[in-house]
Amino acid sequence: VSMTSREIREAFLAFFEDKGHQIVPSAPVVVKNDPTLMFTNAGMNQFKDIFLGDARATYPRVADTQRCLRVSGKHNDLEEVGIDTYHHTLFEMLGNWSFGDYFKKEAIAWGWELLTEVYKLDKDRLYVTVFEGDDVDGLPKDEEAYGFWKGLIAEERILLGNKKDNFWEMGDTGPCGPCSEIHVDCRPDAERNAVDGSMLVNADHPQVIEIWNLVFMQFNRQKDGSLKPLPAKHVDTGMGFERLVRVIQGKASNYDTDVFQPIIGFIAEKAGVRYGHDEQTDIAMRVMADHIRAISFAIADGQLPSNNKAGYVIRRILRRAVRYAYTFLQLKEPFLHKLVPLLAEQFKGVFNELIAQQDFVQKVVLEEEQSFLRTLVTGVQRFEAYAAEHQTIAGEFAFELYDTFGFPIDLTELLAKEKTLNVDMVGFQQALETQKSRSRAATAVDTDDWVVLQGTETVDFVGYDGLESETEIIKYRKV
Ligand code: ATP
Ligand code: MG
Ligand code: MG
Ligand code: MG
């Protein structure tokens, strides 16, 4: 079928509304008052208290599109973004939920119906995964889910998966259960005939991608690690909207869909390049088109760029985009802020928060760009002075530029090349590793979806460090 991204989103919500779901608004992407989570990273976040039994559900069935950000903690996709074609910083997660209402049978049947009958995806390109069981936990294979899938899809397309991919847990304790994921093989026929797609599921293949995760919460993990059945069982699903659009529109990359093309087209025109002609400029355009979404919604939802915690994460994303623009597209003047009105228009009627605050968001982005570009210029001057007196660029110096002036190593290499100087990459990597291991040792929280606290135990934020460096050091102490 040929559908625009807008139509695809609307069809999802209409489908589940028709199945008795209440359509609810997206929660903000910025999470306040939760020391264990900075940003919304899944559709279920706003329903956490219901799953923990601390709140009652207003509706037994809901559906929505949730804006999510995966740039910190357990889910941190930032380094992939722009390089690959299907991980974003900010993305929409389409979801449907049952709070103690329907369970596996309906969740699986409806997911299949939506994909194959409404969106008309080719059944021969779909794979589903089912939890294989785990001896350590004494968990059996998810025979129920397997049985329901068997009635819908050829058995060789049902794959068994381990705890890592097919068992979801909220934290060290709390609700958990097996999940079933749906993957799509988007490779051309010739490639599909040559290599069996089942081998490529969950193997980071750019054309064999996961689109939907159906989680069946049926256990409660106790403090001693044992599992107790939940009195009320829940369904929690999440489907990546941009990936779904890419599959339906038959594109090889999320960035080739109508979600990203208008923005990329605008960047390409202003930078005087063409998209799809050079890998390096393409990556730069993808990074910019992606990051402006994360930055804009973070600001609209109340998180300004700053030098600490969530604000620093946003500042780093913004700087990453500026660096790519500066280095690979020769955009040396503030540019990103010009993309804000395009985005606001695109999300009109979906997430109106952006259009409501468009001018403010644009102003904040512009000021950030101006100040970071000044830092970049100062760094370039430092580089010039250093280059005048040295035969090679020492690793330590490259690291200083990286750490203090936010210079990616690419930029330093580029500047060095212009002067036919070499960069000591081994020395740079060593300095980088030293810093990384220092910060790894200090990161204690935000590694799981949540740290679920027990009894009177609370987590106390102690401090942070390394403010102007790439790596934020956060120290938490359990009290
Ligand atoms: P992947 O294995 O591709 O990283 P995931 O298993 O981490 O995905 P889930 O936590 O199961 O993803 O989230 C549900 C759905 O959200 C995924 O099936 C995928 O379609 C989508 N999704 C997850 N991460 C991203 C991302 N960074 N950008 C875009 N979509 C995403
Ligand atoms: Mg992931
Ligand atoms: Mg996965
Ligand atoms: Mg998944």
C-alpha cells in the first residue's frame, strides 16, 4: 500500500481504537522527579506505576504514540545514530497496552492483523521471536505465544530467542515477562534467496530489522531473585514508527522516508550538496536531521541545554550535530535552528508542544550554536598555534582539543591533513581509553530501565564531574 507517515500513524491509532483502546497523549520526553530515569525511553514509562501496582489504570486498554529518547543509561543509541539507518535519538514508539485485560492471544492476533491486513506487509518477509526459556530462572519456553503464532505464520519463521532479546524486566525487582518481537527482512529478492533471513534476525543487519516488541508481563521478580506470578497480567507493546514507515514505503533507510526527507532536502540545498552521493556528507545530514528532533523536543518539554545531568546530555547532542555540520558540510554559521519551523509544522496535530514553543526553541538552539561555534573557533586557533611549532599532532594534544573544545577526532585529522601533518592516533586512543575507564567506574545508576527501590532505600544524587568533557561522570550513592 502507499501511505504517508501521517496516514500510517493514524491507521495505527484507529486500529486500536476500534479494538476498544483509549487513545492517550504522549508523555513529555523529559522525565522530572525520577532520579533513576532522565528521559522517556519507552512507551510504557508513563504507565510504570500501574505495572508496579502503585496506581490504578483509568482505562483497561490504551494506545498512543510516545516520543522517546535513547541517549543515556541502558538504552543509549547515540553513537549509532547517523551511521546506521534505523536507530534514532528521538523516535516515536507506537504502543498498545492491556492493564490486566487481554493477554497474549489478542496482542499477537491484532499485531499480525495490523501488519498484514492493514499495512499489507509481505508475510514472507516477517519473522517472529519467542522466548526459549531459561534454566537458571527455571523459566519454561513461552509455549502459549508459540502456539498463537503457529496459527498465523509458517513455523520456520518462528525463531526462539534468549533472555537478552526475549525476556523483559523493569529492573532488579518488579514486573517482568517473556516477549515476542517482530522483525522484517527488507533485503532484495536475490539476496533473500541466497541467504536465509532467519540467520540475520537480531544480528545488526541493516536490512533485517526489528520493528515491534510485544511484552507479556506475567511475573514479579522478588528481592531474592525468585519469580512469582503476577495476579493481573499485562501487555506492553512498542513499535518503532520510523522503521514501520520505512518498511511500508519500501525504502532502504528510515532517512529515505517522508519523515526525514523534507528536513534532509532542506539541509542539502542550503549546504549545496546532494544526499546519496557521498557517505560522509550523508552521515552529517542524517545526524543533523535526527538530532534537531531530540534537541527541539527536549527544550519544548522543559529541558534546556546546560552543564549538568540531563541538560548536559542535550548540550552534547546539539554539539555533535554542530560538529558534523561544521566539519563535513562546511556550515560554519549557526544553522540547526533553521530546521525548527520545519519540524514544528511536521508534528502539528501529533505533538503540538513544538509549534506552541517554536520561537523559544529556535532562540535557545541559536544561542547554543553561537556559543559552541565560538569555542570551535578558539580551538582552531589553538590548533594553528600548535601546528606552527610541531611536526606531528601528539595524541595528548588531540585529546585536549577533543575534551576541552569538543573537537571530534575527524576534525583534528582534517585540520592536520590540510597542513600535511600526522595525528598520533594511538596516543589519542590511549588518552580516550583512560578517560573512559575512569568514567565507567563512576557510573552506577540508569543502567537498567529503572532501579526499583526497596522499602526505605532511596537513591541520592551526589554530584557530577567532567562537565566540559564528552563523558559525564555521575555518582550515585545508595542510602
Ligand atoms: P534494537 O534491537 O533495534 O536496538 P530494541 O530491542 O532496543 O531495538 P525495544 O526496546 O524493544 O527496542 O523497543 C521497541 C521498538 O522501538 C523496537 O522494536 C524498534 O522498532 C523501536 N526502536 C528501539 N530503539 C530505537 C531507536 N533508537 N530508534 C528508532 N526506533 C527504535
Ligand atoms: Mg536497542
Ligand atoms: Mg532488539
Ligand atoms: Mg526489542
